[in-house]
Amino acid sequence: MGLNHSFQLHYDHTQYFHLIGGGNETVTANYYWDCRQRTGNYCLFQYTIKGQGHLQIGDSHYTLKPGDAFLATIPGNQIYSLAPDSINWQFIYLEFSPHFIDQWHQMTQDTPILNFKEHPVFVKNCLALNQIGLQNTFSDYFENTSRSAQFFFDLLRISQHTHQSAQDKYPEWLIHYRQWLDIHYDQDISLEDTADIFNKSKYTLIKVFKYYYQQSPKQYLIDLRIKKAMRLLIEHPELTVKTVAQKCGFQSANYFTKVFHKKTMYSPLKFAQENTLHDSSVHYFNN
């Protein structure tokens, strides 16, 4: 239950960033979204104004307080809802073309939550963009693209600043280890072998990684491989399940299918059928 004002915009699917939907809501009960079960192909940005929300990514849990925002891939592995101890959650949301999230993953370390209390100009611009969408007062497609691109680069700048501040506190070897996993995810990776590469014990590797990233190296690697598989299935539906599994580092197609279903609630084939990219207009899925 709650108040909901939303909008949808229809543009041709191109290589440029553009806003395709959004709105603002105040939810009071029974608000729950599992991105693993959502259809479509777009990026969601959601900013908390009042109250509290709850975000789950894999085995990690986060509380969304006023000033906090998160980015989600639709479909993706995030689950978000009204926080258990909050009576309401007021937020605005903006939905962008899938190229937005593609670039985000390539240029950042996927910071789960960003806080904008120290960035009032960005918040003001975010609210203004949402209002323009609600009133549908873009002069044309090019204004939409220009404003969306500016939003992205402002968000990227803040994210990189936040991530750099966090990196200053991380052990340098741990940063290199995660970067190594990001590059070699498609290989048969043994925890013992990587521990030797970075001159650490297996115990230290697991303990320190889990302390800083809230999940074990194995969990991180599986999530990363599933992300890569989801993208391959969307962009290349002609590939067989076995081929996708091999390209993403899974040694067995059966094991890949089992893990994929656990993470997304879909079989790989079903996921590919329901999320194939089209050259027609991008569809907006109303909350």
C-alpha cells in the first residue's frame, strides 16, 4: 500500500543513455521486489527520501536510510523491500536504458549503496530529472539523452570518490586479488592456487575477503559468473547452455543450470527466452 506517481517514456533502442521510466512512491506495507524474477532489461536507480528500506544482494544485507541510493540491474540479483522496523519508505526511482548499467559495471566496483548527504547539487538534479519525467517535458529525445548522460557521469564521479576513499582502507593485496578474480573468472580457479599467488594462507584469504566484501571469495566468484552468464544469455540467445557455462567458468552445464536457477529462479533457457534484447522500443515495467 502507499502513494505512487509514475511515468513511462518510449524511445528507440539505441546505443545512448536515456531515461525510460520512473516515479516516486511512499510505501507502508507489503512492498517487496525480487529482481531475479523481474522481466525486462534496464537499470534502476532508487533514492531514499524518508523512512527506511532494506536491500539484499546475495548473502549481504543493507539498510537504506534517507540520503541512500542503490543501483539495480533488471533482471539482477538484488531484493529490496520496506525495512522490517520502518513504518514507511518514501523514495524516487529512475529507470534507464541497459547501456547505463553496462557502463556502470565496467567503470566501478559495484558499490552496493551510495550516500548523497554531502552531494546536495546531485540530489537536486536527481529530483529535477524525476519531475521532468513525470511531467513529460523533455523537448526531444536529445534532451533526454543529454540529461541522462550527465546524470550518469555525475553518479560515476561520486561513486569513484566513495570507492577510492574505501580503497584507502583496504589492504592493497586484497584489491589486486579481487581484480584478479574479475579478470580470470572464466578459468578453473582453485582457492589454494590463488592463495599461493598472493602469498597468503587459504584461511587468511577467506577471512580478510569476507570481512571487507561481506562474502567469501567463492560466493563472489559464483555471483560474478552468474552476472556474466545473464549478460551472455541476453545478448547471445543462440548460444547453448553448455557454451555459456564454459565461457563463464563453470565446468559442468548441469551444475551451472542448478546454480543459475538458485540465483535467478529461472533456468538458463527460460531466462534467455524471456529477456532477449529487441530492436523495438524499450518497455517500461510499472511498479
